Amino acid sequence: MSQSGKRILGVGAAVVLTCALIGLYVSSWATSMPPTVAATPVLGAGGGTQLTLETVPSIGPNYSPTHPSWVSYLIRQNGKWIHSTIFKVRANSIVHVTLYQYDSASGLRNPFLSQVQGTVGGTATIDGKTVNSIPPEEASHTFVIPEMGVFVPLPGIPEGAKTPCEFAPCEGADHRTVSFSFRTGKKGRYRWQCFVPCAAGTIAGFGGPMQTLGYMDGFIDVV
């Protein structure tokens, strides 16, 4: 075989190998997508659906053996905490959210996000108290659906908390309880995420769990 033929064969083999590796990566990514969890129907007056969520400082090895130290959201369904950030709700309906916040404060770089917006009444209830904002430096995380105009800041637990959570799930540990409701519109897939730079050890605090589905961002599927 000529020298040019060998080069062509080598390039061809490299292209085939590269395509195979890309295929394996895409296949792995597709099969590792978090499950879609449907909101729980609310019976009685008002109706709608219910999302019960929690934020934890470390997801732990039981939920994420590869990234046990990553901060994360979880959702509760049928009494169990599920590691997912893809939620299914009804179109043109009201969604009630109860969120147990177990992490400490990181603070916001943009004070605009300390305002509650897009919720029913323009307020949230934090530990039983109705508020329309929190001090920016007290924010631990946010629950934000930009396309729906929903912005809810989540305050951190006190620095001197006696029983902070170590790994998920965090029942029994110190936490803040945040509740609010928002209305959905037309069907579609809407991105939601946390805007607090809470990914310790990453560039500007916005790497790792902040840009990975299943941790600090996800989708609201309106059906």
C-alpha cells in the first residue's frame, strides 16, 4: 500500500473511532436523563397540583455515587424522595409548591432575584410568614422559571444551626419551609433553575451541579 493510501486509511479509522465515541457519549447522556415526575393532583376546592421539593447541601452517595458532594434538588412522590428535576404539570392550572430548604446561605450577586415574582399574590410563605422578598445575602437557592416569570428566593438555614443536613434525604435536620403557588399557561417545556452561585469549587460557582440536569436545574413539562 502506498504512503498516501496508508494516510487515508488512518484518517478513516480515526473518523470511525471518533464517531463511535460520540455515539457512546450521546447514548450514555440519553439514558442517564432524570425521570419525569408528575405533580400530585390536589383534591377539593381550588384543585390544581402539588409539587413537594427539597434542596440539600450534598446529594450523597445513595442518590449520586459519582457526585455525592453536589448540591441538589429532589422531589417527593408517594412518600419517597426522587432525584429528579423534570416535573410534569397541567396546562392552564395552578401549581402549589412546598419546598424544604436544608442548605446554608450563599448570597445573590443580583439583588433583583431576592424579590418574589410571578406567584399567586406576588408572595411566598417562609416558615409561616408571608413575604414578597428576602435580604439578598440570606439567599441559599432560587426556584426560577424565566419563561413563566416565576422567581422565588429561598433563604438559607442559620449559620449556627444545631442539626444541619449532611446527605439527602434530610428529614429531621434544620431547614426553612417555603411555599407558594403559580399558574401555568399553554402546553410546552419550560426551563427552570437556581441562580445562586452555589456550586463550590467550580468557576464562579456556576459549574457542576448548576449546569447539570437532575441537580440545580431542570424542566417543567406543561401538558
